[in-house]
Amino acid sequence: MVSPVIGGRGAAFRPYLSILGARFRVLLQYRAAAVAGFGTQLFWGLIRMMIFTGFYASTTRAQPMSLPQVITYVWLGQALFAMLPWSLDAEIRAMIRSGAVAYELVRPLDLYSWWYCRCLAARVAPTLLRSLPLFCVAGIFFGLQAPPSWSSGIAWFAATVGSLLVGCAFSNLMNISLLWTITGDGISRLVPTLVFALSGMLLPLPLFPNWAQRILAFIPFRDMVDLPFRLYVGQIPAVEAGSVLAQQIAWTLILMFFGRWLLARGLSRLVVQGG
Amino acid sequence: MLKILDAIRLYFRYLGISMRAQMQYRASFLMMTVGQCAATGIEFLGIWALFARFGSLRGWTLPEVALFYGIINCGFAVAESLGRGFDIFPELVKSGDFDRVLLRPRSTILQIAGREFQLMRFGRLAQGLAVLIWALLHLKIVWDFARAALLCATIGSAAYLFYGLLVLQATMSFWTVETLEILNTVTYGGTETGQYPLTIYRPWFRRFFTFVVPIACANYLPVGAILGMADPLGASTWAQWSAPAGGFVFLLISLQIWKVGVRHYRSTGS
């Protein structure tokens, strides 16, 4: 009697897996955008690399991260740029605007999970396209270093998966907020700015002033960029990967519960104009 | 002469109409402006944090870098809001609507330039100005008329230069039809580059932004003169003072290339 139960569970997951696969194949079509993105990211990485080199040449004080570590951190950020929760899901936005979101409710799927899967695909597909060439070019020519040890590399990989989960839970929250704001103009501008500044994309978080560190430790943004990158360069030893992962999973669960609650409230007051 | 005056009058009429249209959505305008102000201002927060930790950048202080930052951002904001018509130009080529522009008895440059005036860019302008004023308050510059004029000319030069880049970007679509985002690297990337003194970059990178895309003319060279320092890279005082003309020349060249592009235009027919 055990196997049918497992089979039943597998069947429950199947639609979400196929959504993931289908969205993935759609998104992998955008190769021209990936080429343009590659050029931009490479240029950006070069500028930032020279800026940091300049700053490190101007001081003799000990810093929380060494210059090669910072340069590797910068290139990781450029390579995995597409993975961050930058944008609202344009199709969900259009659906909410046009009222077509009503069809979403008719689907025999859990709405939160369905939107979450869309989000996962939207993050992973472009990242796969863009990151590999950048890893190669930056690794050969521009000072992107390999992790100091195998364990650091594995810890980074695990934490990157964790950061993806947190990021999508956060993105989904942004999507759900559209049920209230409809256009999402304010959110689509302000939130990415916040993420950019506080996740480590603007500059490696350890370089922020010391008083800011305590605040940064209490918000989920560092789980999206900073912690995995520091594991990669070995600034956080690989043995602490467990606590990083635990923190990421905790934030994912918190954001997911909040998202589900918000979605339920949003749907209970949703009015779709007929027509 | 009368023709030019008439063209200018028409241009401002275009801008007025566009402005009124945008002010119909006042809340949206306000939110976008604040959003842009925050999004661009965050960059300066990063610069500030780095100076707080490292003290100086190859001998440059925070107020000096803030001066670079303010000039380039103000110039870019002006170019972006006035040059929006060129920014969205590829859509006209794609849809074939450029045919209609060609039929009207006015220059294409005037019509495209007047298509849209983007108020939202005030966000970038506001934060650029704020940083610029902060820098001027903290720098001990001996002001005279010539220096003040040079500062204005430098901001103008940056605006001309970025406008020229937008024109070039639009011109490319005559050949490619598609929007090419690769030039964003030079516009946004140029802004990013210009926020720091040129001396911190590698030689090939410096040469590119001096002789190919002359951002140094609209920023690094004249700022040296404003600060009253000899250029560590060896440019003469004469070069420092005449550099802002480079931005203007760049725009003139871009407009000539645009004219070549228009002659090359073949309608998509849709």
C-alpha cells in the first residue's frame, strides 16, 4: 500500500515539473539577449575590477577581504546577475492588468506553486545561458579565481541553490503584491534598487561600514548574493555552509508563508471586471 | 535665420505637448521620479561606503570624485530626457512609421528629437545636482567667472556627448532594424566610467574613452582645470580648457552619420 501513495505524490508534483520544463525551453530561445547581456556584464565587471584595484592600492590598512577575493566576488556577481530577483513576471503583470488572472484560478493547480515555478525557470534559464561564457572569459583573462578548495566549491554550489529558493520566494511576493497595486510601477523600480544595494551587487557586503553589518545580518538580501559568494572565495569557511543553508531555508519558508497568506488575502478581495 | 527660429519654436512646442501629456499621470510621474532618484543615488552610496573604508582612491578624495559623479550624471540626465525620441527610434523603423516622418516638410532630426521629452529623468538630474552641490561646498575651489563657465560648459559637453551616442544608437537601426542593446554599454557604461577620475583605469581603457568615445573631454580634462591642478596624465592646460568642445563635435559628427543613415533607409513596408 506504500507505493501508490508515493506514486500519488509524484503525480501531484508532475504538473509543476512540466511547467518548469516548458518555461525553461521558452526562455532558452532568447540567445541574442544573452549575447548582449554578456557584453554588458563583461564591461561592467572590468570597470568595477579597476575601481576596486584603485581603492586597494590606496590603503595599507587590513581589509575584511583581499583584493583577489573581491575581484572574484565581482565576477561572480556579473556571471550570476540574471539570477537575482530583479523584475516582476511580465506575463503575470499583464494578466492581472487585463483580468486574465481569472483563468489562473480555474487551473487545477496551486497558484502559489505555479507562480513559484515560473519564477524558478525565469531565473535559472538565462543564468545558465549567460554565466558559463563569462566564467570562462573572466577566469582566463580577468582574475576570476577558482574556489580555494573543493569543499568551498561544493558549499558555494549548495548555497547558490539556496539563494535561488530565497530569491524566488521574494520575487513571488513582488508578483503577489500586484494584486493590490495592479501596475507595479513603484515596486518594479524601488525594490530592485534595494536588492541591488543590500545583497552585495553594489559592493561586497563586508566592505560596508561596521555599523551597517548588524543591520545587513537581519535582512534576507545577503542570502541571495553575499553569503554564497563569500563561501566561494573562502571568506566564510566551508564548514559554516550548514548554518548558511539553514538561514537560507528559514528565510525561504518565512517568505513563502507570508506570500501564501498574502495571496489568499489578495484573492479573497479580487474583483475581475467581466467583459 | 527665420527658418532656424521657426524650427526652435516648433521644437519647444513639441516638448510642451509631451510634457503636458506626461503630467496627466501625476502620481505615476512622481513615483517614477522618486524611483529613479533612488536607483541612481544608490550608486553614490556605494562610492561613499568605499571612501569610508579606504580613505582615498589613488590620491583622489571623496568630494573630488563627487564632482566627477555630479557632472556626468547631470549631463546624462539632460541627454536622456531630451534624447528619448532617438532612444525609442528603432520602433519607428520596425513599424515602418518613419515613412510618415519623411513625408513631413521638416528635418527628420527635429521631428525625432521632439517626439518625446522624458520628465521622469528628473530623478537622475536631481540626485546628480545634489551630489554636485555637495561636492562644490566641500571643495576649496577659487571661483572666478572662467571656472564657473567651464563647469557649465563641461556639463553641457557631457549632455551633447550622450545625446550623440543616442543618435548613433538610433542610426544603427537603419541597418539592423532591431534594437541594439550593445550601445547601452557605452551610454550607461560611460556614465559609470565617468563617475571616477580617468587615472584609475588601465591605459587602453583610458584611450578608448578619450579618443573613441570622448568622455574624458566632458569630464576628466576640464575638471582638472576647475580644480586648478596639473593633469597627472600630462594633458596641457590648453587641452584641459578646450576639451568640452569635444562633446559638441561628437554630437555634430553623430548627426552627420544620422543623415547618411536616413539616405540608407528602406522601409520595412509594414
